Amino acid sequence: MPSFIRFLVLTGLLVFLGLPFVVRGQDANQQRPRRVIQGKEQSVPNGSAQAKEPTREQAAKVQEVDDGDVVRVETQLVSVPAVVTGNGGRPLVGLRAENFALFENGEQQRIANFATTEAPFEIALLLDTSGSTRADVALIRQAATAFVAALRPGDRVAILGFNTSGSGKSVSAKVEVLAKLTDERRILQKAIENLGSSNGTPYYDALLKVADEIFNESPRAEMRGRRAVVALTDGVDSSSESEFQPARTRLLRAGVACYFIQVNTEEFVEDRLLKDCQEDGRLTLSEKQMQRYRRVFAPKMRPEDYLQFCEMGSFERMEMSRGLYTLARREMNDLGKASGGKSFVAASLQDARAAFALVAAEIGTQYSLSYYPSNKARDGKYRTIKVVVQGVAEKPQVRAREGYYAPKG
């Protein structure tokens, strides 16, 4: 039998038996890269530029081979929403993945997923109907209806609002999910019509609910990196059990772009805060608000000095109110910028409809990029993100997510 025929027969027998064989002095495992996912070794086809992306379940835990050793690491798909504008602030649409370069801490990353401006979005719409806005729920309903109508077919929306529960001394404000994520406009319209009002503002609790309930599951492939919360609020929390920082952390970790329509209610509130505590129509700051003010603006003061609002003078009341509004605007602006979203100012609820139109237009021109960081260290450190657009005729301006905290432990 000729030697080359014997070689082919032997090779076929070895393959059939699953035994390794040597080709030109190299083990087949060296010639064909391998990866291990959840304890199972898989081959990467020869000539493939990259390993096949893990499924949603596999993406949670990936093992990589390095110098013959299996190293188990947690991978985190980082989503980066980005809006690109050209001359005069005009959105640049029609860009492709090759127009983008993405950097983490100055090191270029491989873009694993890219979604154009035409891809659908998932949006949590948070409507604050507490405090001074309670008398204008009808205006909020109209603005929310117009916003939903301005979205594109395929966009899915969840609607959250505030309501009052209990009776007597046990009355409290709570967050209600009026509609879960859906693209059924009929369901969304009914939820908007059922929008109520509350005597308190559990704003931070609402942001946490968006992260933990609305966006608690991994997104569908076509909506990866295409999630946003749109909140109509003055941002001043009065009754939450939680604080801003945990909500901020979870929303950023979930890759949710945050948009805020900041309603200015400060003059209305100040006018009623200065009334005597026995007068009708007066407002008071809750103990939670006063303690929050003390922790942020007067940390050296005693907690017991910030318990009874009605025992404070007009100057102290005004100072606390203005401090809390300053804090709220700072938090909204910070979270909007850090997440790749934006804050819009509405001088009044009459202006909210126009602000919603700007948000809808902004979402409709957003690109989404995502990547698996090349730095696998689980050090809990903050990592900066930079997005660069190239290959376009005019000078582009990019607004994107600025960074994230790596997993720890």
C-alpha cells in the first residue's frame, strides 16, 4: 500500500477514535485554539478571528485558557450608549461599527456588539406626581401620552408613578409599576390614565425599582445596550428608604442611560415652607430630608438638631430647601452625564411636553456599543471610557457613558 494512503487511513482511524495526532511537529490543540465555558471545552474554528460570543447564560461566567492553564474569571459586558452630533449639533445617523473606536483607561477595546440608531429601545418612564405637581396630573398625563406616541414601533416602555397608601398616621408614599415593559400602546395609555398622586416623593426608591425590577433580566439580543430611564421630576426625595448612591451604582452597572426632565418646583415649595405650621397649605420637610441635608451640608451638626421642622426659623427652612434642590440637580446632572444620558430643564409642567419631545428625539439618534473588558481584574476600581468617531466628513462631537466600576472580589 502506498505510504500516503497508509497515512490517510491511519489519520482517519485516529480521528474516529478521538485520539490526538501530530501534524508537522505540533499538537492539534496548539493549532486550533480552545476555550472552556462553564467546565466544557469548545473548539474555535480555524481561521475564525474571534471565539463565538457566549450565550446570555454563558456570558455570566467564562473560563479562558492562558499558557495551558484554565483561569476562571467573571466577564462583564459593558454597554456604552453614545450620541454623535456634527455641525450645529445635528445628529449624525447612518454610522457603522467601523466608524467607532472604544477605549477603556486609554487601551482600545474590541467592540463586541453594535446597534444603530434604528434598533429598538426599552424605556422606563418615571412620572413624579408628588408635591407641587399633584394639582397638574392632567398635564403630566398629556405630556406622557405625547412622549409614548413619539417613540418608534418596537420600542418597549414601562411606566412607574407614585401613589399614597394607608390611612391616618400610617399614610405613606409608594412606587407603583403601572405597566411593565411592553410595546402595546393601548396598555401604556391605560397605565397613564391610571396615574395617581402622592403626599411624598420616594424618588430614590423608584430609581432602584427601575434597576432591580424593570431591568433585572438580561436584555434581548437586539436591545442590548438600548435601555433608558426617563424621569419627570424635581429630584427632591422626601420619603425613600434608600439613598441616591445605591440607585446610581445599580443603574450604571445595568448600563441604563438616564434622562431627566427637571421640573422647577422650588418657588412653589419655598412659599409653603415659610408658612406657619398651623396654616393651611403649608409644607414641611420630612425627618429623612432634614437628616439628608445634615449629612451632606452640615455633617458636624448633631442629628437631634434636625428632627423638628416647625421648631426651625425661616432662614433655616429656606437654607435647607435650597440645599436639597441644589443636591437634587447635582445628582440628576451627574447621573445623566455618567450614564450617557442627559438632563433637560422644564421651567414648568407646561414645558414638559416640549422636553419630552427632545428626549424622544435624543433616544432616536443614540448608538449602542458594548465590549468585554480586556482588563479582567476584579479590583472594584473606576475605569474610564472614551468613544472616538472616525471616518466622517465633519468634525464629530460624541457624548457617551464616561466609565464604570469594575466588579470586586
